[in-house]
Amino acid sequence: MSWEWCEASLGRLQNFLAEQGLTDGPLTTTRIGDGHSNLTYLVSDGKHEMVLRRPPPPPLPVGAHDVLREARLIKALEDSGVPVAKVLAVEDALEVLDVPFYIMEYLAGEVITDVTPASLAIPAQRQFMAETLVDTLVALHKVDWRARGLEGFGKPDGFNARHFKRIKSLIPDDVNLSPAFAELSQWLAANIPMESDACIVHNDFRIGNVMWKATAPTRLLAVLDWELATLGDPLFDLAYFINCYPRHGIPRTPTQDLAAAVLEDGYLEPAELIARYVAGSGRDVSNLKWYQVFVDWKLAILYDYSRRRGGDDYYQQAGLVERFLNAALSSIDS
């Protein structure tokens, strides 16, 4: 998954950004984050700062890492009530890099994962951030995607059954996997619910994918990492958000490792998050268990797929897949 800037590509980027009126002079690039999806860089000419998003190096799964689709959605969400960083430029002709990319505004703020920054580490601020996360999810699911030009962005009709079938197809027939894969697949197939609604679904909504103003009183500056977004059942977002939210005394999944901060005093409990979502959306969540089981089953499959593909040492760590499977089985029994 490694990729380094060469002098030629940096020169072409400098010319492109200058033509767009965004920079003036030699550029520096700094990798932001260490995620395992699209690559993100801070780009600066010493006076102006902005963010570049590009896919990782090939080979890529079909349909994955589509930054042009991501940019389209972010542009559609401007002034929607869902905070996003403004898209400044898009390059799809492959004349600058060997892949398409887009440029968005740089926002200086805090992304919270394992610990809340000292500037925000008081119970009242933690409670506000938890409430804001839920309220933002409610706001996203209320966006009129048709009015914002997102017809064709996804296929919400029949989304649940189609989503299940697509993910199940990634389970290999010729590899000796844990029996839990088959057990969970059978349970999910037997209990597929009708879609609760047709909404914009982020598909990776968690505390580590939003940015906050760094000083109190804080506010949410932007929801980040829209590459998996589509049109579908909003309960997938709620289930994913809850499943990524660790709880005291419960073994964590790998995605919950990325949100340990919410165990600190002040953050809402998962049941409180769900209740606030219901109050804000008016949505029936009586089938939420199915979505929660699906989320951890799906992540187990995707992590196993990434492990078998190789190329990223993160996915080679022992026990990642099993932790998701155990969480999914526990959800069935709860």
C-alpha cells in the first residue's frame, strides 16, 4: 500500500494547483493519518494549505476507492446541515497523477480516537460530542438526496438482500474458515428485513471519522472519509456507529480499538445513543440486531479478504477476524 511522491508528479501537481488559482510556488506534501483506504495528504506552498485525496496503489477491488464518487457526494452535501470540507478541485483526466484525485479545504481541528484531547476533556464537552455525533447522523439521513442531484448514486430498493449477497460472495469456497462464517451467514439470510428507508448512508460513521474544533466550546467541523457512502438503509449507519463504540467490560472489536476515548466520563452509553437517534429520526429500530450482526460479520469478511490479499501488515495481525466473529455471535445471543 506504500506510495511515494516523485519529482515529476509533484511538479505536475504544482502546475495543476497553480492553474486552479489554489497555490503559488513549490509544494510540500505530508501524509495525513495511517488509514487503510484512500490516501490523504496535506499539500502546502508555504502560504496555502489544502488536502489531496487519491486511491491507494493498485491492485484495487472492483468499485473500491472511487474518489470521484466521493467528491461528488461531498459537493452535494455542501450547505445541507451535514458539515463537510469544501471540494476545491477535481482531476479525472489522469494527466497529473496515475489516478484521479480531488482537492478539498484544509480544516485545522481534532480527530478523536483513543483519548480525548486535554482541551476538550471535560464531561460536559464529551457529552456534547456524543450527542452531536447522533444528531449529525440523524441530519444525514434526513438529507433529500434527490433534490441534491444524487439520483443514481446508489440502488436503495432491495438494498439489504443485495448487500448481504455481495458481501457473502467474498467468502472463499476453497479456504478452511471458522464455522462462525457459515453460522452467521445462515442466520442473516433467514432474517433479512425490509429496508427501513432510503437515505444517504455514510457506511463508516464513527468518532474517528469526524473532526472537531480543538478548543472548548467545541463544534463538529466536518464528517470525513465518504468513500464508502451510498444510498441505502440508514440502520446500517446506526448499527455501524454503535458497533464501533466500545463498552466497559466487553471485549473490543478492531474498530472499537479506534474509539477507546468514548469510555471516558461524559460520553453517552450505546443505549442512550440509540434512544437519541430514535427521538431525532422517528425511525423504528426494532430490527437493529440484524444490522449489528451484519456489520461485524461483514467486517470479519472484509478483514479476512484484506489479509488474504496481503500488502498491508495491519490485516496480518492475529485475531482481528475472530474478534468480529465473536462480537457478531454475541449480538445474536443478546
